[in-house]
Amino acid sequence: MDWSVSAPGHRSARSVSSRRTLRYGVIALAVAAMLCAYIVTVVTRANAAETLLSQGKPTTASSTESAATPAASATDGDAGTRWSSAFSMPQWLQVDLGSQQSITRVALNWEAAYATAFTIQTSNDATNWTSIYSTTTGAGGNVSLPVTGNGRYVRLNATAKATQYGVSLWEFQVFGGSAPGGCGTTNAAQGKPATASSTENAGTPASAAVDGNLGTRWSSAAGDPQWLQVDLQSVQQICGVTLNWETAYATAFSIQTSTDGNTWATIYSTTTGTGGVQDLSVTGSGRYVRMNGTARATQWGYSLWEFQIRVGGVPSTTNDTPTSPSASPTNSGNSVLLSYNKPAVASTWQNDANCNPCSPDKAFDNDPASRWATSPVNGWVDPGWIYVDLGAQAHITQVVLQWDPAYAVSYQIQTSNDATNWTSIYSTTTGKGFKETLNVNGNGRYVRMYGTQRSNGYGYSLWEFKVYGTGGNPVQPPAPPADPIFPATNLVWSDEFNSGTNIDTSKWTVDPGTGQNGEIQYYTNLQNTSIQNGSLVIEARKETQGGRDYTSGRINTSNKFSLQYGRVEARIKVPKGNGLWPAFWMMGADFLQGRPWPYNGEIDIMEILGKSTTDVYSTLHAPAYNGGGGYGQKLTTVDLSLDYHVYSVEWDSKHMTFRVDNQVILVANKDTVEATRGPWVYDHQFYIILNLAVGGDFPGPIDASTPFPSRMYVDYVRVYK
């Protein structure tokens, strides 16, 4: 639900996902929701099978078209930047690997201005060159060239071009070690997190294309372009893609890969797609694989029964994002989190009704729902900065920035031993905000983000600024609880509603008062709840109390029971009728200590509108996505008012899966939520809420057809670990 203000446990206002406003009875705080989102940057690193040797190495060229297309852009690991040459021939691009290496493969990701004739050459002195590959029939695109050679320097030497322009490469990758193995037969996409540009309806979600079930499918809205992408959860060598199209297929589409879900490289493209089952042999690498449709065969959208991905060899890259608050970066040996709860200083900071307080320490508290922001009085200017004192000199290997929408387009990461003289260890002029994971190499006691260009008219703001490395004087945050193993079978709390005449007050807290979100009922103190025939009954009536003309019931487990992770389920029968609004949901328990909604987080397991009891909603609410913009999904199924159904969420530190009976309503993956919507604020204690609202912004008004009394029946509530 959504929130406004009231007692321990209401919901949040929703859109297609949920509706409340915030309402903790005791706390009447108006909350301004702040948007924030994270982008996870994935970093290339070597492994035993095949090593990417060229990324980030010194790169030079015969010429550049402009300052915006330097040679270094072809070896920076960013498929959205490129090198381009002057318009004459010949032209060359070379990379210095730093030492003599065995070269096994060269990958070229050409821009439209490609070379038709070129050679790949190696050298130990950058003067005398040996050719290890040559062609006069280059066709551009994304090319992987198996080669055999040795050298410190590797050069692409272009002698003929396909266009009137020069030659241009998005990426020039040089690999060494053993070549990747053959293409596997296992579907690497099956069961992995999938997202899409749109869905036709709740019955055709993105996940249906990667569930291994040929009887389910993803379908999009009827418009161009549309895409479907899958997160393989680590960077893989992609060697095959199978598309099993429904009748609504793509005539023009591309297969694309990405390491971060934002910058994409095309590894296959066609404008003559014929639908059916398409088995594609491709060459590329990435954590994310996407079908990007640009022209439809029918008036409908795009639809896939299955989207299968085959991989080969051993991945040459890995996701280096720390996996938990206390985890160290996987690419940094014994690196640990150095910045937690360390003293911080900033150019300015905000402390007013909109951000109270947004002091520098909030960026280092390991709390994704608190933030630092520059002051609107004198801090919405360039430059703006924030630094942390690690307590002693440290070796810095990784910095993670979780930006609010007030992010830096241009900024540096700097280190210092005296907080006066600074050395830059990272610099960018193309910051994209969200979550940025930066692998760096530097030393110092102090680490600073120094912003020189803001993304908008506001200042700079960070939810979190994490520094990893060795040395310093670290204090590790409390260790999180272990993730449950699903299916969870250890019953840790339950109420079967099999005894007594009303709720067990040792398990439940009564939550009387008025509702939020335009609700018109008054929640009574046990007058509208009862135990009948082994079920809890919450009854909505037409009667006057508390200044309202309708009454109902609302209970929660605040101060009685809370949990972090597990399977939470209830077997419920909902009422039908315009304006009725039954819900089963959870609120972050820090709400009880005064943290306002939506900073405490809200998990709506089930919300149903009495006017349409074939639709069930599951939704998450957080500072960056809440109310009508909550992160959620609707599932259309059977008439849920005709019988009891089991509504559940399986929740751990990486995801939540919401179901009605055995049907998945929503899969919320932490990585996806952070990369597309904002902070994941659910790694703490939550308590359970049941209520039946009358009227409100989300369900709409009651009318003469709405039955009173109306009853919500709850057979049981159970929690498993």
C-alpha cells in the first residue's frame, strides 16, 4: 500500500504496483521522495583460460578525427566510445601491452566506418612489425580473429576503407593465453533474471522467455523498438543464441551484449528475419544479452516462446561489484571496505525540510536510504566535493558511488595524505549517475570525489560512497544474516487462527485509526476482526465511527515479530466489490523508531482491488521509487474472490520472488532494481501487516453495488527460513 501518516504499519501509494502514501500513526512526517538509481559497472579481468590484455593499456594511432574520438577510446572497455581516424589511407591503431605476450585472438568492434583491407601486426619495439592476420575483404561489424603471434605491441594497420570517412573502432581487444573452448549446449539464460522494454500484459512477462517452458512466452507492447534482455550474472563468452518466435516475430533485430546493462555491442544484426526458430552462431562477450527489435512482422508487438543463450570457454571478465555490505571486491585480493563510519568532510551539505540532515557522514554509513547532498543555499555550484578520512594510509583498489539524480557528469576520484594535496586516480567527463563501480589504483589516507560538472540544476548527492582496498583503519559493518535456501522449510513463526474468538495479541498489534490514500474507513480496535471456523475474518461495515461512515480492521506484528529474509506466505480469500482494497504486506521495522516512509522500505506481497479480483499486484517502495512509481507488477489470473489462494514472497539479500499459488507475479532482482530504479533498501527487519481498506486513490470509490459487510478471510500466515 502507500503511505501518508498514521500508526504502525500502512502501505504506500501506488500506480500499476501499489498505492499508499505512508502512514505510521505516531509519526506525521511529510516525505519528499528522492529518485536515485544505480548502474553496476563490470570490470574486465584476466583468468587462466583467456586473458584480455589490451584494456586500459597505452594506445596510440596514426591520427584521430577529433579530440572526442581518441585512440584510448578503443581500449577503454566502453562500447559507447570509439576511435576514429582522419579520412585518408593508410591508418593504424596500436596498443602497448606493457611486456611481450602470446597473442591468441583479436576482436574488432567496427563502427560504420570500417576497413575493407587491413592487417593485424605484432612487434617488440614498435618499429619492426610482423603480420599475423591479413584480409582484403573486411565486412565490418563485430569480428573475432583467432591468431598466433608474440609481441609487446599489437597494431591494426588499415589500407582500404569502406566509406568516404576514415576508419573507426568501438573496441580493439587483444587476448592472450589459451583460446576459448567450443560452444556449449546448455542454455545459460534459463532461470536467469530477465527484463524487457514492455510487456503486453501481466501474463506475458519477460521471465517467461527464459523459464524453459515452451508453453509460456514474453510479448511486448505494439510499438518499435522493443527489447528483451537477460542477466547471465557474470560475464560470459557468447557463442550461440536461439530465438523461438511466436507468430509476432521481428523482421529487423539485433543481438547485443553488455558488461554493465547500459553500453551495448552488436554481435548479430538482420533486417530479413523470418520468425520461427532461429539458431544463430555469434561471437561476443557480456554479462547481459539483449534481443533488440526494430521492425515487426505483424501489427502486434514482439513475442518469444524462448530466448536461449549458449556460452563457450571460460569467462574473461567478471562482475566485481561487492556482493554484500561487508564483502570485499572480488578483483582485489584481500581488499576490504575501508570507509564505513569514517569521518567525512564536504564542500557543503544540506540540512532543511527536504533533506534533514544530508550531512557528509551519510555517504559512509552503509545505509542506502540516507544520503549526502550539497546545500541549496551555496552548494549548487561547481566544483563540489566530499572526502573520507580512512584513518591511516591505504592502498585503494575500488570506489563505489551510488548517486542520487543530482550526480556528476565530470568528476575525479582523488587521494591525499594530508587532505590538502590531491592526486587523481580516476577521471571521467561522461559520468552517467546511478551506481558506478570504479576499479582504481592509488594510495592515500583521504579519498575524495571532486565534481566539476553537475548533471542538472541541482547540486551533487550520493546515497553511498564506498572505498575498498588494504591498509587504513577499517571498521567493518555488522555482518548480514545468511541467506535462506529456497524452498525454505523451517517454520519460524505462524498464526493458524485455530483458537479463540479474536486475534492473539501476543502475536498481533491492533492498528486503529483512519487510513491514508483517500481511504474512507475507520480502523477499529478489535471490533472488525474475529476468528471464525479456523480463519481470521477482517470485516468492512457501513457504520459510523471515528468520524467516518465505514469501519474495517487492520493488524500488524510490530513490536511482536519481525524478520529479515525468508518465505512469508498467507492463505487468503478476498472480497469482491467496487472500492474494496484487501492487502498483505510488510513495512521496514525502523519505521517504528521514527524513520519516515519510504526510507524504511515497503514490501507489498499482495494487493487486490475489489473491482477487479482477477488482478493481483506485488510492489516495492523505496526513496527512489514509491507510490505511483513503485517497482512492481500486476498478474491477471483466475477470480481470486471465489476461493482461498496462497500469496507469498521468497526474500533474500539478492532478490524477491512474489507468487500467487505457483504463479510468479514479480521477480525483483537487487542488481536490476539498483541498475534501473534506485537503492535496494530491504536488507533489514520488516514486520507483517493485514488490512481491508474501503475506498482510496488506488481502488477508487465504493458505489451502490458494493456489499456491506464485506469480509477478508485469512486461513494462516507463516514464515519460513
